[in-house]
Amino acid sequence: MSAEVINGKELAAELKLAMKEEVSELKEKGLTPHLTVVLVGDDPASKSYVNGKKKASKETGISSDIIELPTSTTETELLQLIDKLNHDQAIHGILVQLPLPEHIKEQSVIEAIDPQKDVDGFHPINIGRMMAGKDTFLPCTPFGIITMLKSRDIQIEGRHAVIIGRSNIVGKPVGQLLLNENATVTYCHSRTKGLQSFTKNADILIVAVGKANAIHAEDIKEDAVVIDVGINRVEDGTLTGDVDFEQAKEKASYITPVPRGVGPMTITMLLKNTIKAAKGLEN
Ligand code: NDP
């Protein structure tokens, strides 16, 4: 039987509708969540992501602004700007679009953002809070993945989740979130030997490699839940994930498509984090 496709675009639209109501209630109480996005340089992909974030904010009533800086901006100048934004009471969320130009150390910038305004969830304090299972800003893509699983009441507890990819923004945190939900978690990466022996044992398979067709039907277990995080532009210009969707959907129980899968959820979770930032974290 063909898998149930979890459409991230539709789920994101539902969540945004609910957030719009929440934002409107906050506004009535005099609190308008505000997101400031900082873009350094003129990378077209980054520009398009940033504009997407502004558009999505507007849809939910969250106010936002984009601060565009030239590629020549020094690390000191950027850190000074972040310090100013950290102290601005009207700004609840700060996001510095990555990647940054090579002469700026990303980690220094991530650590300069006030953890209470770190809506990307990349600050070490927030990563630590996530590991400890405390209230925090969850990194947006892993947060989106967990939300997709929960939207279909997919059982996580006691199941074997296999993550392919160990980046700081996707692989590592999604594994931690699944562990927090009582899954048994295995991480795979480019040095993993016998990848298929792990993937074939996965009840929940998260693929975040960045290579088109990295995973085929023969790599997955019957009735597995398959979450495809990859975004790859192929020769004909279209976008595709890391999983051979057409084949895999005949074997999986649930699967996410690309596009209209994890991608739209990522921005939506940023909005959720911005609302959370406006309300303040719990201890
Ligand atoms: P990275 O390049 O940082 O990480 C890729 C990971 O895949 C690494 O851990 C790497 O291992 C592993 N890997 C590479 N080749 C293999 C292989 N042959 N077998 C097993 N593991 C392998 O990518 P990201 O995590 O940032 O992103 C992954 C994909 O997800 C990309 O396509 C990206 O565009 C997409 N993405 C999508 C988002 C969304 O919103 N949908 C958000 C963020 C990313 P090693 O560590 O050993 O190098």
C-alpha cells in the first residue's frame, strides 16, 4: 500500500492560521512579536530565504524587518549591531542568515545573540537547554520534523530512529529531540560503514544528507516513516529530496515529499519561536 504523504505546506498553513489568532490576541494586549533578520552580502539563495521569512511573518501578523549589510561588513561591525539589537526592547527575535562571508566567524556571531532572542535555536545555551529537555527555542528544521510526526500521531516512543546526517542544524538536534521523545536513536554519516544495515532497521528514518537519490526503497524497512530533509537542485532545475520518493512511498507507511515537505515547516517554526520569544521562555 502506498504511504501516507505528510504535506508540510498544508500543515504549515494550518499552523500559521492558528498563530495568526495568537498574534492578534497578543497585539490586543499590546505585545507585537517582532523579528529582525540580518543579511550580510548578496547571496541570491540567502536573499530569497530572508524574503520568505518576511513574507511568512506578515501572514501571521508578526512584524519584521530585514537589515541588509554589504559583504565587506567586518565581524566587529556585525557584533556591534547584534549588541544593539540585543538591547532593543521592541525586538523579540534576532536571526542572522547563514552562511556568512568567510571573514566572519559564524560561531562568534551565533554566541553573540542574546539566548532569549535566539529564534534559530543555535546558541550553545539553547542547545544545552534542549539537551536537558528544558523550555527553549528548538532549531527550526528539527522542530518542524517533530511537529510533522506529531501531527499524524506517529509513535516515537520505543521506536528506532535512524538519522543520516550529523550537522549542527539538522542531524544532531533532530536526533536529540527524538531521544527526548524516548526513541532509540542511531546517527549515521559519511564515515558510517554498511549504511544500509542501519537504514533497513529504522522505524523512523530521517535523511539529511544533501544528495539526490541517496536513499532508495531497498534501503528502507517495510512500513518505515521516512522524513526527507534534503533539498537538491537537479539538472533540469527542479528541486528534489535525498530519497527516491516514487519508489520509497510504495514501501513506507508515511513519507514527506520535496518540495512541500520539511521546507515549509522550517519557516513556520521560526514564527513559532518568535512568538515564544515575545512571550518569554519558561525556566
Ligand atoms: P550538511 O552538509 O551540513 O550535512 C550533511 C550530512 O550528511 C553530514 O553529516 C555528512 O556526513 C552526511 N553525509 C554526506 N554524505 C553521506 C553519505 N554518502 N552517507 C551517509 N552520510 C552522508 O547538510 P545539512 O544538514 O545542513 O543539510 C542536509 C540537507 O538538508 C541539504 O540538502 C540541505 O539543503 C537540506 N536542508 C533542508 C532544510 C529544510 O528546511 N528542508 C533545512 C536545512 C537543510 P559527515 O558529517 O561525515 O560529513
